[in-house]
Amino acid sequence: MFEPILANVREKTPLVHNITNYVTVNDVANIVLACGGSPIMADDPKEVEEITSICNALVINIGTLNERTIESMILAGKAANKYGHPVVLDPVGAGASSLRTDTVFRLLKEVQFTVIRGNLSEIKTVHAGSGNTKGVDAAAEDVINEGNIDEMVQFAKMISEQTGAVIAITGAIDIVANKEEAFVIRNGHPLMSKITGAGCMLSSVAAAYCGANPQEILKSTAAAVSGFGYCGELAYQKVEELNGGTSSFRMYLIDSMSKLDFKLLEGGMNLERR
């Protein structure tokens, strides 16, 4: 199912424009390279439209938000829509401040997003305008578990219909859905929450996958989420072997992504369709 998705990323080397989090920008660039894409980071309003025009996909990540980059995000998003490029929104910390929440709703009003990826608290804010975000993390009560999966699948499908975007809710269990179909994904490792930028990296991997496969947005996003999660599992195995820690885990996460192909993913992906 995902074999052509991964092959296209390696063969086409999609150029991904990232207006992203200053805290994680280096890791984002490296993970895009590792998955087979090519990153470019540009956030000045004077050039974002031109940069977007030459790229295959755009990521708008509000992790380190300021007034200048808000303008850049709007300009780049509209340009990407004009050229028909996939646009991924990562609403980092939506609900934690009025600026973040208001910016998310301005972006949703002015830009048509292809994919929206966030934790459950952030996605609840996208839906309702408020959530239980704790800083940039999901609230303790906002957890997808075996008891509420059916409810959360329906919630993701509803948000997809509301926004017109594929919705990726990520956490201990991930859900990737459009308004009609969903994937429940059980790949990943808890150590992924102990490094800065795992979510930022995933959003840009999803953009690379979608940029290489613009006609298969749901499958591309599911492949990115499952593949990135499985790379987390592989990275943890390596850390355990070498008695490493969180810094080693980050390195092995990127290493694992650089070696991921369909044969490897097929043996490790854990997902079901709903």
C-alpha cells in the first residue's frame, strides 16, 4: 500500500519549504534530508512567495511565533494554494496563548491546508477555539487510548470535513483521517516525547511525503506517521544496545529515517483502517 509512496519520495526528492520552529529547525532540515526530501528554510515576507513557488510542499509551524512570521505564513500559504502545493499546518501550542489560538484561526480562514498535524489538545483547539494545551504539550486528559479510539476516529473525520484537510492526531496512538476514512497507527516509542522537536520533524516528513505524492494525501500522511513512529522504535532499540540517552535517541531517530524503505516499514508498521 505504501511502497509507491516511499519510492516517490526517494526518486523525486521533493523540495519542502519550512516556516518552522527556531528551536527545532536543524533537526527538521536533517529529517527531511533523511526521508529523501530537500529542505529550505525561508521566513522573510520579502521572499516566502518566491521560495514557495519553486517548492513541492510547505510546512507552517507556529512553534516560535512572532508578528513577522505570521505575515510570512499567510503569504506563503496563499502562494502554495495558488500553485496547488500541499500545505501542512503544525499548530504548536494552540490554546496556550491568545496569539497562538488567534493565529491558527486566521491561518485556517486565509489558507487552505492539506494536512493538519498536532496532538489532541491542539486539534481540539483547531476545532473549538480552546483546548487544554499545557505549553506545547497535550494535557494529561487528552490521550487517545483503546477505550476512546472509536470516538476519536469520528472526531478526526469531523474535523477533516470541517477544515477540508487530512487530520493527523499524534500521541501514544495516532489517528490519520479524512472525512471518510481513517488509519489508526500504533507505532512509536514513549522516548519520542522526551526530545524536542519530534512533532516538528514529523510534520515536515509528512510534507515531503505529500509533496512527492500530491494525489495520495491520506496514504502519504499515514505512511509518514507510521514510518516516523517505527523509526522511533528502531532508534530505541539502538539506544538500549549502547546504553545511550535522549541525545543518542535523536541521532538514531534520524539515522533510522535515512535507512527506511518499504521493505523495512512493511515489517514494522502497525496500523489498521477504520
